[in-house]
Amino acid sequence: MPNNETLTSVGLLVLRVGAGVYMITHGWGKAGMLFSGEFDGFPDPMGIGSTMSLIGAVFSEVVCAALVVVGLFTRVAAIPVVFTMVVAAFIVHGGDPWVMGSGKSKEPAMLYLIMYAAIACLGAGAYSIDGMLRGKRGG
């Protein structure tokens, strides 16, 4: 029977990989917009311009999510995703309903926000690059 520490690390692995892979697929279309130069159609909820908003979203949803998947700098990498999902839920989808029905809602952004907030608090667990580096340092 696995011990509590092993089960916790397996749970964190499942959470990291599941949340990360889904977030990467969520952000992949935005990466396509970035590389094709389609900046103008992207929202500018923070008043920093569509280009910078798109770059920030792609960085958090693709680059930071990939770091979370492999478990490298996991807590730090989760923070930009949390920020992006707060902006998505409360500014971009501020007037939308809380739950999905027909059309747009806050629900997807809130689900990602909850998952990444948990990852930021809990870290990557033993089955990650962070865990391997921590083990090599002896603690």
C-alpha cells in the first residue's frame, strides 16, 4: 500500500499534467494569433495594448503551463496563470454568467484559477523536475 507522501505526489502529478496540458491547448490558438500577427482582435482588458495582452496570455497559458507540466519552477510558473485567469474571469468575462450554459461564462477561467492556485500553494511534488532537484540537494 502506497504511503501518504507517495499518494500526494501522484495526485500532484495528475493535477499538474492535467491542468497543464489543457491550459496549453487553451493557449495554443492564442499562440497562433501571436505568430500570424493577428494582435488587433485580441482583448485589451488591462489597457496595455492588444499585442502585450496577447503576449502575456501566450506566455502564461503556453510557456508557464509547460513548466507546470514538467514540474520546473512550478510554484512560480503557476502564478502568471492564476493572474491571467483572474483577468479572464473577472474582467474579460466579468458580465458573463458564473456557470456554462449557452455561450460564454466565467466557469472555465474559474476552474483553471482554482487548479493553478492549488498548484502554486502545494508545489510540484516528488514526481517532477523540482522534486528531483530537491532530492539532489538532500532536502
